[in-house]
Amino acid sequence: MTRFILRRLAGFVPVFLIIATLIFFLIRMAPGGPFQEGERFVPPEVLEQIRDTYNLNAPLHVQYFDYMRDLLRGDLGPSMQQPSRTVSEWIVLRAPVSIELGAYALVVSVVLGLFAGVLAALRPNTLTDYVPMSLAMVGICLPTFVMGPLLVLGFALKLQWFPVAGWDTAAHKVLPALTLGAVYAAYVARLARGGMFEVLAQDFIRTARAKGLSEARVVLRHALRGGIQPVVSFLGPAAAGLLTGSFVVEKIFQIPGLGKQFVEAAFNRDYTMLLGAVLFYAVLILAFNLIVDIAQAWLDPRVRYD
Amino acid sequence: MTEAAVPLLEAGTSLWRDAWRRLRKNHLATFALVVLILILFVVVIGPWISPYSYETQDRELGAAPPTAKNWFGTDTLGRDLFTRILYGGRISLMVGFCATAVSLTIGVLYGAVSGFAGGRVDSAMMRVVDILYTLPFTIVVIILTVYLGKSIVLLFLAIGAIEWLTMARIVRGQVVGLRNKEFVEAAYVMGLSRSRIILRHLVPNALGPIIVYTTLTIPQVMLLEALISFLGLGVQPPMSSWGVLIQDGAKLMEEYPWLLIFPSVFLSLTLFSLNFLGDGLRDALDPRMAKD
Amino acid sequence: MTKRFLASLFFLLAAGCTGENEGTGNGNSSNAPRDNVLRVAADAEPQSLDPMLTTGHTEHRILCSLFEGLTTLNQKTLAVEPGVAQSWEMSSDGKTYTFRLNPAAKWSDGTPITANDFIYSWKRILSPKLGSEYSYMLWCLENGEKYNKGDVTDFAQVGAKAIDDHTLEVKLLYPAPYFLTVHMHNAWFPVQQATIEKHGNIDDRQSKWILPENMVSNGPFKLVEWQPNRVIRVVRNEHYWNVANVSLEEIQFYPVNGNLQTAERMFRANEVDTMETLLITKVPAYKRDNPDVLRLDPFTATYFYRINTTRPPLNDPRVRLALAMSVDKESICNDVLFGAFIPARALSPPGIGGYTADAGIDYDLAKAKQLMAEAGFPDGKGMRPLEILYNESEDHQMIAEAVQDMWKKNLGIDVTSSKQEWKVYLNSMTALNYDVVRAGWIADYLDPMNYIECFTTGNGNNRTGWTNAEYDSLEQKARFEIDPAKRFGFMQEAEGILLGDTPIIPIYTYRQRYLVSPSVQGYDSNPMAYMNYRYFSVKHQPN
């Protein structure tokens, strides 16, 4: 297992470099650039000068090598669209917020989803199945841009339990976490239900029940481990989705996270900011997928990574 | 007594016929199937019999709540919402099913092969998935629009190309778990080719989460389509889709709630039916569920 | 084990939810309502707070609190009032201005402002390497354009000279009667040389001088906090020469990241006192239920469609005029846009700098059909399909769909409308890769010349391929004319030609639309949306 982990970690580096290269060229394929005429005319001489400052007039392979050289030194470059800070400074400023939001949302989705899914699997095709599952489905029926404003209208404006926007106090964090987590709660619930179902039908469960173990023990001690396997598989993509998908929630609740910055960088063609954000996400995704794979191996001893 | 004279107690049956029989017995799933067919029917036939077109404007009327003339009300340009939902349904369902089919095919095959192969091949294949994951979606779509125009087929491909990644991960997870089970070893020993093992034995056993995830992907895809239209690819105004209708309706939910409620109801109905049907399918296909 | 783990997670979450004011936010900006603290919901996070690097209106409104130019404008009447300059003289040919600076004018660090500061600042914005997108505003200075393009490298040749510490002489290329009003724009704001040079070169874009711990400014307020996407806080600058007349102690700007719904909700929850822009969909409800807080004020900005005059059959002015005359602007403004905007007949906004265009394009279907027939397309037969391009925004989409419908129904031609992503849209427009494209123009300064000059042959802001020698000559005549009445006369003629030839279709004149809480006083608006925060005060009613 340790060898496996070490090998995976070593594998991060080439993957990372491949991603950097791929994205570097990919974003330059998109039409337009960070510095071009906007709604107002800008003299071409001025544009030339600006582009010079950011090395955008050099031949592409030169730009590439310069960037990779800086990257290996840990320098992600200046932000083209928001010059008051460098890309690294922006990431350090904004990423913790997105991670925090994503973490809360993940907790919400796992707690709500597992609860609903496991309960539903215990008594299939009864009310204890339909009700929690239907509630969990609300998360998908109402996408974030619907659920967010609805929650704000109800809980923030009408009931005044929470503030409308911002990210300062704990009260600010509830509605965004719920909004973002609700979608994934539905996924988790359904996957958990399916997974638990399969496990509960197995022989060793019947044995456990025959032995006289309490239902709770059977479920939690024996079934859960195998039952949540599809959920664990899903957590990798879920975490990735939470991080990159937080953009809408950040917009609705005015949260100073990386998601919105990332999407804006794409629209503004802020090459350095975009690359920096992508690489940051890449590291997180790779790490999280590794954790998920480890968790899978731990949960199911028959899984062998050879 | 010859063999012919004794009727076989159980006719030889395949997994699928068995499943169909079980599915029919599941009342909720059958009901869900009926609802889905109904929605499909309404969405296909409806536009032909509606007195309105999806683009007939009545700007003086503007956004009006439901009346006898406009059953679901009108939008801000005075267009009949019901008709627009029907037309939009065509787009959404088509995109939903087709794009999901694309992602399903690619994802299942990729994930199964990766999971079965194991070792370095599996590692490499999953790293490719990781790499593709990090591609900024917005940029990819923008590039696609520019270099390949605006066809609806492109829309399927774009969406399918995004969604298959997660499917592959899930399938691979399942297969990795099943790979070392006895029945796989048995099939191997019996001399079955690897592709046959993958297709005939592993995939069907991994079907549970696959079905569940598929039924979840379809509405996800429909909403993704709204985002893509935002970027200029996909459905162009005045034509609309459920995703776009919901997105636009969400912005006006306080002033004109019907603009959000009705498209959401349609999406939710489709969603719920798909999921109950999916659950029913999952239950029906589970060989261990043979209670008869 | 898993159960206990899950349970403890749940309790952690629950505990987090009930805590008050203990979050990780280190913002000590409590946004509870306080007297003489103005809380504003800004439309977007500013790209920068460097007055020479910003282009947006949101940034301008924030910068108006931090900096002050040679002159300021009266909040209500836009009459010119003293700024850093306490008096000024204009030469008889209108091309030379002499400003006498107020010796009491100081930077926020207490050092006095001198004429050299302005020379340095204007040198900075005209520095080619800085890449300021608004440098063209200073092209009215002698050799300003040449210096900006790098043709002239000695700034002493540019038409701005410091006669002594408190006397500034400006030489213009042409008489600009509006010149005293341009100083409200951030392109003309002064920056302190010592601060800039402490953090980099004069033309460094990436400089950190704008961060709160470094910034030195000369306006009624100074920057104390800037948490991106959370809050920008400015407090009263005690060194400001006119601080005695500033009632506000603090202004807090809350960027809503482009989500204007949030701004309105924050207003309702009393988390802000006012905002920059209200969604037009909210206008009817406020008009009906709460009209006292709603403001719909004139705004010198025009929304129009550009027509690509290089693409047949749009190269025929009759076709263009027909298209323009079949747009029912009343219907668009009143029905589609909730009565928030005013139909426009001309390019320039009515009343800008005292000028209102006489010529105009009206909705006239009969005439439009006749023109189409004359051009060879009776009832639209034979006309190829047209495409309207726009960038993402609901308003643009609705207007495009409405116009599409009008042209289809009224003229019988086939029209599609396409939404394009922002940069793609910009590319289409500048490369003349469109049939009809949506556009807008907010006045940079208070004079119709700002609009007229855009459509001369080859002007970078023309973007329609339209060229007319007579229009060009009229524009030049107006530019160099000193007599105001004659000057306006030339511009009237020019605009008449423009509208007759129709490279653009005027759609509506903008209105500022926003909400103001009754606790804010002195918030008179002006058509330029210029914020002279000296006049504002905030007093909350005790409840």
C-alpha cells in the first residue's frame, strides 16, 4: 500500500506538467486575448506595449518555456486582468474560501445523502424509501441558481434567520453550504441506496441477522462498509465538482472564492490567472482522487492494487 | 415418456426477460415509465396542436399569469409559456438522452477496460481521466463554438465529452471491486475472452450504480445545456429549452413565479420518473433479487 | 465507528451554525447601519483602484471618493466647481488654460499638492508602456497623442507645463468648451509621484501602490481596507482641503460580483443603503409598492445597434433606414424593458452639455416598407437572412428577440439572433464580422462631441465601415469652432447626416436606476452619474 501511494505521488509530477502544457496551449486557442479592444477603441500601439509587458509578443514556444521555467520555480506570474496582485497571491487569498465552502457542502451532502440513502435501502418500496429519497431529489430538481435564491428569499429575507450575502460570520456560511451541498446530497443518497441494497441482499448479511445481531449493528458494522463503495467512488468527482462548481453559489451569495475568479479569468482570457487556478484545482483533484482510491482499498479488502 | 411430452417447468429465460417481468410487477416503476412516455408524447405531439408558436410575441401583454388562453401564462415578451415548454422539452429530452448515451457508452467502456486491466494500464487510463477533468469547461466550449460552429450535434458531443469522465470513474470503481470475485475467475478459467468477460459479465454486474448514475446524469445534462447556451453554443433564441427556461425563470421568480414553476415541474417530473424507473430497473436487474 | 464519526461531524456543523460573529472572516467591517457611514452595493469588484488603469463605471464611482481632479462638478447641476484648482483662466482662442492650484490642497499623507504632481500624473497615463485604455482622453493636449504612441519621447513637448508650484498651464490642440468638465473623469486624476516611485517605475502596471497600506490619494476619502469581493472601505481624509464640508465619515463598497439580484436583496435586508444598478425587472414592483426609494434618473448613455455598411444589401442606406424605422422603440422601452428606459431618436443623448439633436429616426412602418421596396426588396422578397449579434445579458437578448420579431413581421425578412461570448462578440464587432450588432456608449465627458467623433471615417470607435466626407468635415469644423452656437450647429448638421445614412439604429437612452434608502440625504443624481460624495450624508431614524 505504501509503495502504491508513493508511486501515485511520484506520478503527480508528470501529470501536473502535462496538464500545464495542455492548458497553456488550449487557452490560447480561444478567440480573443486579455488585451484587445473592448467596447472602446484602444490604439494598437498601446496594446502592443501592454502585450510586451506580459511577454505576449514573443513567439509561442518562447512564452511556453518561460512560463514552465517560472512554474518550476513556483512563480505563477502576474494576473493580467487584476494587476494589483500576482496569481499566487490571488490563489492564497481566494482558495481557502472555496475550499471551506466545498468542505461544508461535502459534509452536508454526505450526511444528508447517506442518511436518506441508507434509510431508504432498509425498507425498500415503502414510505421510508420514497420520502427521504424524494427529499434528496429536491437537490437535483432545483439547481443551485434556483435553490440559492429560494433559500435566500425564505430564510434570509422573510424569516431573517441569516444574512443575504457575504462570508464573514458562521451565519453567512449556512445557506451557501446547503445550496451547494443539496445537489450532491441527491447523488449520494441514490448511490448509497443502490449500494446498500446490493450489500444487504448478500449472504453474509443474512448470516449476521441470523446470528441475532441488532439491525443497527448489522447495518452500521457490516453493511455500510461495502454499501458506501459507490459513494466513495463518486466522492472524487464530487469534490472536483464542488470546487469548480462553486462559481454559481459564490455569485449568488457574494462569496470571495476562487470559483468566480476562475470563470472570470476564462472570460477575460487572463492566461496566467486561468492557468494558475487550473493547476491549483488539478493538484486538489489529484490528491482527492488518491485519497478516494485509498479509501476504497481500505473499505473493500478484496480490492488489490497490483 | 419422451422429453417432448413433459413441458419444461421453467422456460429458459435470459437476464433481460427476467428483469422485464420483475419490472412490470414494480408498480411505482411502471407508473414512472408511463409518466415518461406521456411526457414524451406531449412534447412531440403538443407543438403541432398548439395554437401558438414558440415565438409569437405579444409585447403589450408581457408576462401574464395563467389564464384560459395561456394555460401556463406568458413570458416577458408575451409568448405562451406552455408552448415554449413543449418545444423546449423536445430540445432538452433529445439533448438529455443523446448526450447521456454518448457519455454512457464511452464512460462504461473506458471504465470497465481500465478497471479490468488493472496495474499500470489502469493507472495510466485513470490519470488521463484526471487530466481531462482539469480542463476548464468554459474554455473548451468557447473553443468548440468557434472552431466547429453551432450545431446541436456538437452540443451532444460537448456534453457527452464532459460527462463520461465521472461515469468512467464510477464504473472503474465497481469493476475493480468485482474483478477479483469468483465468477470472474470462473469465466476466465472457462476460457472466455477478456472482452466477453468485460461485456457479458462485469458490466452487467456493475449495472447498479451505472443505472443510478445515468438517471442522475440526464437532468444534469439538461441543466448543463443551459450553461452552454449561455456561452453561445446550443439552442439559439427564440427557441428555448427547459434548462434555459428555468435559468431565465429563476431570475424573475419573485415577479413572475410561474415562469420558474412550470418548467421546473416538467423537469422534476421527468427527473422523478427517470429515477424511480431507474431504481426499478436496478432492482429488476439484480440477479440476487430473484424472489421468485 | 463510522456512526460516531458522522455524529461528531454533525454536531460540529450544528455548533458552527449557532455561533455569532466568530467566523473566519477577519473583516472588521461590520455592515450594520451607522450614521454618516454610507454602504453601497457596487456592481462589480473593481479591476484595479489605479485611476489610470480602470475603464469601468463602477471603478469610476469608487475612485471619485478617493481622488480629485483640477475641478469638480456640482452634484446636482454639474456646474464646474473648484477642485484642486481654485481658479482658472482660458485664453481667447480657447486653447490655453491656466489653472491656479489651491495651496491648501494636500495629499492624504499631509504633503501639499503641486502643479508638478499633475505633470507627473499626465505623463504617467500617456506613457505607452503603462497601457492605459483611457489615455486617449488626454490626446486633446498638444502632442499628447504622439507621446502616447511613442512618436515623441520628451514629455516637455506635451502641452502641459508647471509654471510654478501652484500654476499649471495646459495647451490644447483645439478649443474644447467642455474642457473644464473633463477633470471629473479618473483619467485626469493626479497620483503622488513619491508613492508611485516607491513601488515601481512610472509605467509599472503591476505596482502595489494601490493597496490600502500604500495608497496616497487626494480626495475627500482615503482607502483603509480592500478585501477583494468582500468590501472596500474608505474613510474621511482629514487632509482634504474641503474636509469641513464632508459629512460622511466612511463609505463601504460591497461588490456584488455582477449579480444584481444580490444588490437588491441586500438593500431589502438593510445591509446596504444604496446601490449602483437595479435590475429593470424590479422596477414595476417598486414603482407600485415603494416608489420613494426608487430613482430613475437621466443618464448620458445610448443603446444602439451597429449596421455593417460593408456587407450587401446593408450597404444600401435605404435598407438601413428601413430597418431603423421598423423598430418600435416605444414598445421595446415600455413593454419589454419595464418602462425603465427612454426611446432614442438620435445618437447623442438628449440634453448632453445643453445639446439636443433636432434630427431623429421615428417608428414609421409605411415609410420603412416604401424604402425597402425602393431598394429592391418589396415586402422583404429577395432579401437575405440577417443576423443580430449580442453578448450575454438578458436585456440584450430580449431586445434582440423583439427586434427580430419586428423585422420579420413588419418587413417580411428572415432574421436570426445569436448570443456570443464576450470576447467573441468584441472580435466580431471590431473585425466587422456581423450584420447587425448590439452596442452602447456612455459619455466620457459632457459634450456631444464625444459621440460625433466616433463615426468619422476610420475612427477606432466607428466599427461600421461607414464613411462620409461631409460628416468628417463637419466634425472638424465643430472641433475647431469657438462660438458655441455655431459649434452646435455643425454638430447638428453632422448628426443629421449620420441619422439619414443610418449606420446605426438608436434604440434607447439609458436611465440610471437604483434604490436609495431614506436615511441618505444629498444624493442628487446627475446625468453623468458623477459621485461628488461631499454632498452626501447618512442619518438613520432610530427604531
